[in-house]
Amino acid sequence: MLTREGYTVSQIVGTPGKKGPRPPDLLAAKGLRVVRVFALTERDVNSAETRERIRAAQGEGETLVFVPWPLKWRAISNIERWGLRAVAVTGW
């Protein structure tokens, strides 16, 4: 766990035996504001598992999807096509 600009950031680890999609990769919280973060590789961008992971998280707070630059437009297109409320961000 680390703190950055007032946010407490922690890596999420899935619960053994829990059914359903994997949780976000990171969770950042500052007071009542919660941001769920997904870091996607090329293999993850189009997967049904990714769609379900984002869908499961979107009702619980702000959702950010970090992708390498060449994948940003594909991620934006998928998020829109899947009807999800998330923001694609160029990262790492």
C-alpha cells in the first residue's frame, strides 16, 4: 500500500474460491472517492474477461483503464462498444 497525492493506493488480490470476474489491478481511495484501475496488455484489450472485470467494477466507483499508447484507440472503441462507463488512459 502506498500514498500518493492524498490517495491511498493498494494492489487488489482476488479472493480464493470467489466466483466472478477478477477485481481491478489497483484501488485508489481518497475520502469517498474511489478509483478502480485496470492495466491491460495487448492480449487483455479485446478479451471477454476484461469486459466482465470492468463491468463488475464500474458501479463501485470511477474506472480507469491504462493501456500502452498503441492500444489506446482500441481500448476506447471497446469500452464504447461494450457500453461501459470507463476512461482509457495511456500509461507506462
